[in-house]
Amino acid sequence: MMKRGIESDRNQDCTVYVGNLDEKVHDGLLYELFIQIAPIKNIHLPKDRILRTHQGYGFVEFKNVKDTEYAEKIMNGIKLYGKNLRVNRASNNASNNDKLDTGATLFIKNLDDLVDENLLQTIFKQFGVFFKPPVISRDEQGNSKHHGFIYYKTFKDSDNAIAKMNNQMILNKKVQIDYALKKKNGKAVKHGDQVERLLLNEAEKNNYNI
């Protein structure tokens, strides 16, 4: 039986974050939408304590990781009440960012509370093509941890984004942007070293997807 609003035992690896929700969306509608992907274990739409309205995002927990990955792939970007949904695995943070062994992945910090994935995409798409949509790290309640990741396809684009946006104001805060960390030989190192750049350049020449 599907649970609603239960957070304490939610499996983050089997959960997707659903953002940019219109105010008319309710948990029943979210259920009807995502049940088309796979059986649902839990749905949670955090509510404003005073107004009792949701805050524009929610979480959908599936029964296994495979269904979660499929939901992210299929549902991200679809329109609901005229808004493009932002669907990302809730466990998308620094740890699973390491799975991107090659890629122009940026880490952005000191984000204003009001910055969401949609705003990041709007700002940073002018500098190049994304490998995948930007992600903001969030806590169990869906609140921003004030940092996130921007995934470009090429180092030319990511270098350009750093040059243009590092130490610039986004809303009310000055953001810091640098290459994200990845694991290499058991150590944390930054993306963007010479070897990684050469690998990506060769992949582009041969039309490989990394």
C-alpha cells in the first residue's frame, strides 16, 4: 500500500525530487502521473505550515533504483499545467556526482534560498549545452543546502561559465563556482585535469557519448 507524507524511512536512492510544480498540483495528481512509470511506495509534498499549500516541489519514492532512474529519464522536462517538471534522483549530490568519471561538471555554492534548478538552468544555459540538467542538493524536507552541480558537455562551456559567473550575484548572494570533485585512485580530485580534457576531446572527435 502506498504511503503519503512519510519521510523518516524514505529510501533516497529510490526517490526522485520533483520540482517546478504548479500550485494546482496535489499528491493525488502526482500519483496518477508517476504510477505510469512504476509502482509507487511513497509520495510527499512538503506543505507550508501556515497556508497548508505545497511549496512547488515534492518527492516520489519507488520500490527500486531501476524505476527511479527510469522516472528521471522519462519525466524530467515534461509539462504539467504549462510548467516543465524538474525530476532528479534525490540522491544526486557530491557522492553520486563521482559517477561522472569524465565531464565538465561544476560545483556552485553560496546559493540563495530562492534559487531553484529552473533558475540555474535559465542562467547557465547561455554558456553552453548541458550534459544533464543542473541539480541543487537538498535536505530531507526539500530545503536547499545552498550548493549544487552544473553539468556541461564540453570544457569550453564550463570554463566559460566559470569565467563569467564566478563571484557574481545570483539574487541576493555572490556565488562561487569551481570544478566539482570526483574520486580518482581513492582520492578526491577536481574535474577538469588535462587527462580528462584530452579524453573528452577524443570522445567528441569520434562522436562517443561519455
